[in-house]
Amino acid sequence: MKIAIAADHGGYELKEALKRRLAALNITDLGTNSNESVDYPDYGAALARRVAAGEFDRGILICGSGIGISIAANKVKGIRAALCHNAYTAEMARRHNDANVIAMGGRVVDEATAVQMTEIFLATEFEGGRHQRRVDKLSALD
């Protein structure tokens, strides 16, 4: 699985921690590369475009709260970015919503929770069935 990760300055530290903790995975870092202030829409949209184009299978986005960067990603056709806060939301994002991007807040979740959420998000398959109808309705909104 090819995975992209990106963050703004508010998510930079957590992005770097996730990269260290998940080093065995095929993760490509799309920035930012410091704590210097940047604009989250630039990073959220850039990662989302590359996931939507099929260059990456899944994406991980981090800003201070996770809110802004998830909104930016969801503006891209074909992206279902889920803002997650714990293991349950990460699992349901995949199982019921077929999310292809996980978003989180670097100032909201701790490193251990972020690693757990990411591992669950990457390992969980979409359940399909009754959920497919709902995902199809989401896709129709693009």
C-alpha cells in the first residue's frame, strides 16, 4: 500500500512522530518540513489530489485540530477524508465510509493514539453491503 502524509505547522511534530513509528510502511512525506507557519489548504489539497489520481492508496493529514485540513481535502473530487479522534472513529471511517484519507489534530491527539488510529485505518477494509449505497450517495455529491 502506498501512503502519503502531509501536515501544516500545527501537525508537523505529530507527522514526524508518525513517520518514525510507522517507518516500516511505504509512506511518502509531502510536507511541511518545519514548524514555520504555512497554510493547511495547500497541504490538504495537494495530498488529496494525489490520492484521487491514484498515485497513493491512502492519505494521512494533520493540522492543529484536523478540521481545516480535512475540509480542504474533502473539496477534491473522489476524496472521503475522515477527521478521527480515537480508534473507533478510525475504524468506522474505513468500515462504513470507505474513507481514503484520515485527518487528525496534532494539538488534539497524542502520539500513541495517532499511531493506533493510523494502524487501524490502514488495516481496516470497507464493509460494503448497506454502506455501499451510502458511499455511492456521497460520491454523487462530487
